[in-house]
Amino acid sequence: MKPIKVILVDDHTLVRAGIRSLIQNISGVEVIAEANNGRDAIRLIDELIPDLVLLDIAMPELNGLEVISRISKDNTDTKIIILSMHTNEEYVVQALKSGAAGYLLKDSAPNELEIAVNAVMRGETYLSPAISKHVVDNYLRRISEVSAEKEKGPDIFKQLTSRQREILQLIAEGNSTKEIANKLNVSIKTVETHRMQLMDRIGIHDVAGLVRYAIRMGIITVKMPDN
């Protein structure tokens, strides 16, 4: 039987090293590549077509949720398990809606990683037990509410193009227009046009407001300082 090919994506080197060590103890599973940001993750996934991606949510430039939305269209056989410190239902909801097959907390017991991998590769959805029942119940309730809301009117966030969401994240992370243009290899004028269209669409016309909106939508997260 061919081994399960895994790509690790996390912007913390020690976290990746710890997860790699745990995976080495799981029979029939091997790490074939690592990435420390969303852009490299997409490139590696497209090139290597792994069976499974262990993906952090909070990463610079391109967050985990955006990575999922981009790769799930072209890599339908690749399973994704989100790695996160957040038990907040908003993160769980968005991860599952984006296409993740599992949501694993980073402070889980070591053996839980193997359980999660096996469950997801069997085609199941895996959630860490620490994500309490009320979160799952609320998720199901919210799915119902979202379906009802769709009948009333469009979801503004979902109307944003992939490029607009990308620029929203880069703005919220504090990048200047010139820095964004360099990262995306486009002109400053193009970035300004996208930013203007983005602001008009969501009705927010200041950077502070964009940052708050990005946090609320899960585009970026506020990282707590290390102790």
C-alpha cells in the first residue's frame, strides 16, 4: 500500500518539527514537503498533489482559509486538516465551510493526530473533542441561518473576488500599496483600483475598518504574544 503523502503548512518552524516527529511514528504516513506561508503551500500542493495537508489558519500573506478555497477547486482528492489554537466556533465554522475535513487543536494529545489523520483519510470529518458539543450545534444552526439568509440577499463577503480577499489580507497585515504591488507582481495603480473596488463593495473606506473587517471574517487573526 502506498504511504499517505502529507504536506505540513505552519509559519512556526518548531511546530512543524514537532508535527513531523509525530507523523514519523504513524505507520503508512510520510511528510513530503513543508511550507511556512500560504503562497508556498499552494505551489507545493499543486506540484506534489498530496493526500493530506495539515494547515495552520493564521499565516502571513495568505491565511489557511484562503488556501483551502483556492486548492479545493483543483485538488478535490486532497484532504485538509486545519491546525489551530482557536476553539472559537467562528474559526471552526469557516474552516468546515471552506472545505476542511478536520479541525485539530494544537494543544491536543499527541495520539489525537493519528486518530484525526485516519478518520479524515477514511472520508470522515474530524473535530477535536475539546471543541465542545455546543460549538458543533451552533455550527449546524448557523448553516441553517446562512441558507435562509441567502434567500433574502447576497452575502457581501462572498461577492469579493479572490484577488480582493488577497489584497484585503495584505492591507490588514500592514503592507503599503507599493509592498502589495511588489508581492503580487502588479502595478501600484492596479492595487489602488482593487482597493477602491474592495472598499466600495464592503462599504468601508479606512484601513482601521478594513483590519477589523478582516479579523471578523477570519482573514487574519490577532496573535497573542508568547509568554
